[in-house]
Amino acid sequence: MKWMERNGNREKEYIMNDAAYYRDLLKEWCDAICRYQLTDENPRIDGAILCPACLRIHGRSADAIYPMMYMADVTGDKKYLRCAKKLYSWSETMWESDGSFRNDTDSSWRGITVFAVIQLCEALKYHGHQLSGEEYLGWRKRTAKAAYFLYNEIDRLGGNINYPITCAWALELAGELLECRDYLNKAHELALYGIAHIDGQGILYGEGTPRDQISPRGCRYVDLGYNVEESLPALTEYALLAGDEELLKEVVRALRAHLDFFLPDGAWDNSWGSRNYKWSYWGSRTSDGCQPAFAKLSRRYPEFGDVCRRNTELLKQCTFDGLLYGGLMYREAGQPPCIHHTICHAKALAGVLDGGVCPGEDEKHENLFPKTKKIKYYASAGTAVLRNGEFRASVTENDLDYVAGGHACGGALTMLWHNRIGPLMVGTMTEYQMVESSNMQLPGCSADCCQTVRLEYEQENVWYRNINDKTAEILYTEEDGNPVVRIRGVLRSQEQKGIHTFQLKYQMEQEVFRISGTCEASVSTLRLPIVADRETALIQKNDIYKLELRRKNTAVYIKSSLPLILEDRNTRIFNPVGGMETIKLDLSLKKKETFIVEIRGECIKSVLNS
């Protein structure tokens, strides 16, 4: 498996060679984290990590202790050990007297203690021999106090499903380290609780509160990002540590179901998830990564190794100057990298390396991307996956809001992906909001950055949109062997007010994707945000019904029955959710006017000189 690193005019070719690839990427991340470590006379600052994007100290900076201990052990370079010890000393400011760990310097949330225990246990288990006897005992004492807090308080802490699940792993680790049977028993109880939240289709739910809530449409809180980067890896780790094969079978079943939302370029399609406000294309902003689950199970299921490799390659692609950016186009959009991503995912790579399972140069497993099942609907997620020819798409009707104005619903097209081009359309929050101020990035862009395809109109400063309609009628069918989605509903405000009906139809053929429809509003607009970075050339050759997008050796062709309105070909709309840039492309509709838009993509031999 080959990848390219560009440095100026030089191109250097690497071969993914088992652990070397993962270790090199981890070293790159750890070196960058070291550069951002602070030195100050004030112990509340000394040793902390300054985020270059948020210009603050994230409480979970201390999670970097474990990967630093790993790197110190394998390289012999004492700078990593110094970094780990300084982080440990600084983190004293985040610990409470009862053993709990605060999420942030300005946060009282203590569920995050589960991650503090995991990383300290892992650091001591694999790399504690680098500490002096006194240091080891001190670190162990802190771990014991935190584990005791979790044992007594996890059931009362609340939070989303990821907390009791990751606590199962934390207490299993702590139980082994501290030789405490009570912790092991509690870990088993929590793991069973987590497994009980995997539905008949293999989808894990509960990433919202109350965890067992069901919407009027029968949907639940499901977040793909947290599921594949945190909860399911934690259940995997627990099952392997505990030797629980029955539980592991259920975890594998869930992992396979979630793979329907895994894209061939290594991305996770969380465009529709309950917490999609933290979607970063490669995963989720402050979860730890899918690598531990898929790497550690790859000996049993070789195709899982392919998942690990593809996703890690994408992480590398989004890494610049040692830091992991929050999506494919953050850097070119001028958005700085939040160091949170790097710290969290560094833990995942360290865990894979310590586990001794790093998938190497094996063949690609195309069975990961079935071509036979053209429509698959997941009831708990309220989301359907469509496949045909070159296209993949997701359509969601999930009417359970984690936060008002969060993910789209009403049969929203939240992902259109092309096999030879990548993402063409992506879904985002309807209105961008800092739902978790310490765990999200304030964008250096306009707040008007919704990138979900939508019909809408404005009246008295209120937007009425199809993607707000929680009661829309949605029909999934196949016509002539092609997936078709038909939607009837009302353009609604966030408060579900509205009177004007609409109809939409998505039709996926082998080479062409069509969007058609009509609306009862006197005047409405079809927004068509198409993914296009700043190097993409927009070509409209005296034909207002056609538009061509070209970048390097790819082309996207758009054809419409109504004039395509491109306000400014040089402007791009950026959204931190997904991390994409899109063009602002619209169709203006009169009452009952029908429109048809065709989208086609292909590779081309000639390269446009822009």
C-alpha cells in the first residue's frame, strides 16, 4: 500500500510497513504536541498544552501522557518522558479531591474521568518502568483514587452511552492493575449495559439523553462518530481483556453494521449523526479513533485491517506540520488545527502499537463496499444508505434532536459520494452552533454556512426548509433497478411551523444522480452546495443551465432544467462540520415550478490549466 508525501517539489514514496507507518505518524503528532507545551512559573500553566486554534488549554491535554510514554520507550528520547511528566504535574490542577477529573478548566463535567483512568492505566501497564519507584507509586495512587470514584459514581454521572461503555474498559484495566475484583465485576455489568443498546440491525444507540428515548418516527440517538471512534473500540478492548467471546461477537456484529457508513477513502459518514456537530470526516472531533477496534480484530477478520489502514491514511492526509486538522479542507480554508484532535487520536495509535497488531501491506478488501444491496435502511438511525455504480449516498429522516438546529431531517440528502472523486455533497448542522464550547472550534467564517442540500424560503427573518420537517412522508423504492427516494412534506421552521408543501425525488443511476421536485411556496430556492476547494475551476460556457467543476484530473458536470445561479465563482463556503468548502449554487423556483438537476462525475485525462 503506497502513499505520497509532498515536500516542495519533491515527492517521496513510502510503503506502509506494519508498525512503522503508525509509529512514524504517532511520532509526528507527539513532536508537534511537545512544541506546544508551555513552560511557566505558574503551576496552573506549566506543562500544559496550548491549542493553536482555540488559544486555550484543553483539559484533556493530559491524555497525551500515554502516547508520550510510548514514544519515550521506543525511541529512548527523553524529551517525550519530560513532556509526559510535566503534563502529569500540570494535570493536578484538573483533579478533584474525590479522585474525579474535570473536562476543562471552566467545566464541572467529571465523566471524562473514564478517559483519564484509561490512559493512566495504559501508561503504567506498558511503560511504567520508565518512572522512578516513587513516581510509579504516585501515579498508581492517583489512578486508584479515580477508579474508586468511577466505581461509585458512574451510574449517577449521567451523560451519553459512551460514558458507561468506556467506563467498562476503564474499570477492567483498573481492576487488573489494582487487583480489585469489584472493579472487574462492575466492568462486566457496564459492558452488558452497553451491549443492550445495540439494536437488531447492529446499530448502537444512546448518544443523547435520555439514552433510551424513542422519537415519534421510532428513531433513537445514534452518532456514528462516537460509536466507531469511542464506544465500540472500548467494548472491543473490554471484551479482549476480559476474554468474553460472547460479548465480542455482539461487538463484531455492530462493527460490521456501522461499516455501511464507512467510505472507500477512509472516511466515516457521520453527516446525519446525533452529534454530527463534531463530525470531522475522518471521525469525530474529540473521540479517540477507530484504530483500536479494527486493528486488534484484524487477525480474526482481515478486512478490519483494511478499515484501520484506510482511516489512518486519511488521518495522515489531514496532518500538516505535525497536527491533525479537523477535515479535508480546513488548511486550505485558512482554519488552524485544534490540537484536541491530535491528542485524542495519538492515544489510539499508541494503543494499537502497544497491542502489537498493526495491519501492514495487505490487499484491499473490496467486500467492505458491497455493490448488490442498493438501499439499506437503519431504523434506529432513521437513515438509509444508497449505493449504485459510482455513487453512494445517505438520506436521513431522524427526528430526534440532540440540539435544536442540529442535524438535518425530513429526508435530507446528507451525503453524496462519488467513487472516483470523493464527497460531492455533505450535510451539516442546519445552523452552526458551539454546542460544546470547549470541544468545538470557533470558525473563522460566516455563521451562514449550512451545506445541506435544501429547499427553503425566508419570511420575516424566519427560514422555512424541507430539512426541518420532522413529519415528512418518505418512500424508499427501486425503479428499473435504481434506488429512488420520494419525499412529500412541508417547508418548516425549526419550531415546525409552515404551510407550503414540497415534493422531492432522489434518483441514483450508475453514472448520474438526479434531484427533482416542486414547491407550493410563491418563491423558493433550491440550495445546491457542491464540494469544491479553491483550486477547483468553475466553467460555465455561456450556458446558464450547465456548470462544470474541474480539479486536476476530475470533473463534475451539473445540468439543470432551470438556470443555475452562481453568485461568485471565487467564493467558497466553509463549515467546520465535515470540514469542507462548497460553492454557493442556487436554483430560483416559482410556485409549482418543477426542476430537475443531474450530477455526473468522471476522471479526465486532460488537466485544466487554471
